[in-house]
Amino acid sequence: MRFSGLKHACNSSAIGEAKGPVAVLIAEDDVEVPTTIGYHADRGFKTIILVAPAELELDASVESSVIRVDHPTMEPDALLNIVNAIQPALPEKTWLYYGYNAEFLFYPFSETRSVGELLAFHAEERRFSMLTYVIDVYAADLGQADNAVSLTDAHLDRSGYYALARHDDEGPKDRQLDFYGGLRWRFEEHIAESKRRIDRISIIRTRRDAVLRPDHTWSDDELNTYSCPWHHNLTAAVVSFRTAKALRLNAASRFHIDTFRWHNSVPFEWKSQQLLDLGLMEPGQWF
């Protein structure tokens, strides 16, 4: 099913009656789009909405597996326009995840448990959103992978992640932190200050009054918390080639970066246990 624009799609029964969990995948280019779709289908997302430029070509078998929405995804505020249009158009209390192409959602025990099981447990704990950390991965050999994307030779940083208190005018915010690390930290001279954080609230239970803000937080502050007041909750990780790809393809940074590897690079095993062992997501009370 294909729609010629966001308004057309959001007024349709395809989105208005979509079954959750729902994944909104935003394709900024053609890199690993079918792989990204297939990966999230395998995790158990019942509906996948692909938002992509009209000129992006997909095999018919791939396109038939998604709700496709034509939209210019590289325009200013594209993310906000997309998520803030689709989120309230979905049925109320539907679990929604958003991410980009060449990004892959990992959560504790994701090899053996579906995303539906994850979110059912999270809902039982009276949580309506989930914190995710964007973990940069990158090709080890940029000579072999010019765009820094390689599924078979992906590496990540095993250290260098940290958190700072998040403040407002009244002081530190309750159960909220700003997280940093990965390529956005190591190559910060090429990253705008407002884009250096690696935390996203990219999983939310839909509600009409929730609005996504430019910093990947939501208009209701409780949705931006990493846990409830009484114990730790689940968190997840978005394994992402997006920053590496941007640094490699941007002329202002490309010629200053010969490799993304450093002494704390390790091969990415494509297993949730590796991310748990590195402290990059939290199982909470889910075992």
C-alpha cells in the first residue's frame, strides 16, 4: 500500500486502524532499506510504515510488506513532521517505534523474545515510553565500505559513554539524564552541539496530546524519564550506522577521517548480550 503524502496516509484507515506494535522507518537514502525493514519485521512489529522519498525504488516483494508513504525525508524538520503526523493518527495506546534506515532496534533478549512481549511487560509496569540509546556502529575498513556501512564488518565503541544531569530553570530534572558517547563524542568538532546526545525516546505508547520535540524528547516530561520512581525499567538500544554514514559522506568531515577505529573499538556481534554486557541497555525486572 502506497500513499502520495503524509496527509493522505494519516487520513487513511491503513494508519487509523493499524495493528501494533508499529515501526515508523524513515529512509533518508537507499542504504540497507530492505535489510532494515526485514530486521524489524523479524522482531515482531505488526505494522511497518516506511516514509521515503518518492524516487526511492524497492523490489515489489519488499514494498508489499510495508505501508509506504512518499515524503521528502531530508527536508528541515522532516523527523518532527513525520512522527508528529503519524503518532496521533494511529489508534490510541498503540506502541510506536521510530528510527531511520540502517538503524536496528535491540532490546534485552531480542533474539528469543518479540518486541510485543517486551512492550507488554513494559506496559504492565505502567510505563508509556522507553528510553533508547543510539549506539554508533561503523565499518572497520573505509576502503572497502566507502559509506562506512558494513553489516559483516561492523564495529562499535566499548567505552566512552557518559551521562550528565538534565536541567531546567528549577534545577536537575527527575529521572532524566543527557547521554553522550560514540562517534558524536569522538568527532564532536564535526557535530553541532545540539546533535551530540545519543539518547532518544524512540518508543512511545500513542496519545493524541504527545508531541515530539527536536531533541528526541516529548512534550510530557514523564515520557522522557528513564525509569519509574521505585525501580529500574527496561531500556533498549538503536544500533545505528547513521552518524558514521553522515560523517563519511559530508565533505566537511570526510577528508579529516581516515578511519573510525580506535583502541576501544570492538567487532559488533549483532547480539543483545553484548550490549547488555557493555551497559548499553537495561533489562530492569524482565528476565
